Amino acid sequence: MTKTLPIEGHQAINEVFESDEMLTVQEVAAYLKVPVSWVYERTRTRALPVRKLGHKIRIFRRELLEWID
């Protein structure tokens, strides 16, 4: 069963969370309602599940949900 994570007023982010895509740091910060710098710090220390694509950081939606649980 897929969890839905609606973010009021953020249709583009809601669409990403409904699929199993990779999220940007900005999308993760918006969902968690934390500063982007907080997400970067957690990715630097590997506290969040992170994938690096060259210089870009991405987080799988599924892994973020597991991390939250």
C-alpha cells in the first residue's frame, strides 16, 4: 500500500510523492518543513538516505518514507 503525503498548496511536490521518483533537496525540505540547509547537513552526515548523481543529491521517495517511519 502506498502512503500519500499531501502538502497543501504544493501540487508539483504532491505529484512527485505519489510516484517512486527521486526527490531534490528542496522537495525534501518542503515536505519535512525544514530549511534546505538542514537537509544538506543530514545528507552530508548520511543521516538521510541519499544518492549522488555527479554533483547532484537525490533521495528516493520510498527511502524517505522508510526513514520517517
